[in-house]
Amino acid sequence: MYVHLGRDYVLNDRDIIGIFNLETTTISPRGREFLNYAQKNGAVVSLSDELPQSYVLADSPVDTIYLSELSPAALKRRTETTVADLDSRVLQLPKY
């Protein structure tokens, strides 16, 4: 299943290592150090012009951090949507 992270970017949910709250991560010195290290090594992709609320750590094709304006809860809900949920939302067209 694919997860929409923002700015027309989708990611295979099998590649997601974790979804994190950016605000609580940056409180910790270790969290700031981790994000700074990733930024210096070109592993951060910003998916928003707005202030990001969360980041997704992914393993595709290499460890990458995607900054998203969506909340961690919204991203988590998107990973939990099943194909059956999507099928139930599809408009049934009459057969001709």
C-alpha cells in the first residue's frame, strides 16, 4: 500500500521505518543531532513550504527523512487504510 506524505509524494508503506513528531524530537539534543546529521548528509527531503509537523524515516532507496506538514496522527491513519476501506468508497457505476 502507498501512503501520501504531502506535495504529491507517495511512499510504499513497507519502506517506512517510523513516523515521528518533529516538535517533540527537536526538544531532545540527540533528536536535534540526528536531524542535523541527516541534513548535512543530504538525507532530508522537505515536502512542504509550511512549517513541518512530522517526519517520516524511510528505507528507500537509502535512509531518507521526509518532512511533512501533516501531523503524525494523520500519517498514521493513512498507513492504516486498507484496500477494503478504499473499495467501500468507490462509486459503483451501472453495468451497460
